[in-house]
Amino acid sequence: MANYILQYKGSGMPDPQVVKETLHICGVSIIDGSLLPHAALLDVSDGELENVRCKFEADWSLTPEKKYKVPDTKKRTKE
């Protein structure tokens, strides 16, 4: 399973209840839904990925989550 970001790219406001029901039908769990209905972080398996893409076609994008390493900004003394 991998994390994916579902993001609304269309104009207007998507119906949050329809979005939640569609994700439930696809069998996807929502990791972070604080920005619903415009965006959500999902836990999607490889088998569910194409099903989710088919349900959210035109105005939606589904992209893998990227993780970044926070740089070490500690000052070091030269010896």
C-alpha cells in the first residue's frame, strides 16, 4: 500500500458526501481528510489504484505522496 494525494482541479465545489461515498465504495482509507472535499491523503493498494482513477476522472488528479528529508541546519565548529 502507498499513500496518494487526491486533489480537485475543477471549478466550483465538489460535494463532500459524494467524495466520501466514492472513496468508501473503492475500498480506500482516508489518512488525512482535513482538506476534503478539495484534497485528501489516501492509503491505496496497487489493485485499488486504477479503480480510484476511473471513479475520479476529469476534474481530479491522483498523485503519489513524496517524502522529503529535512536538511540538517546545525552550525558546526571547525576544528
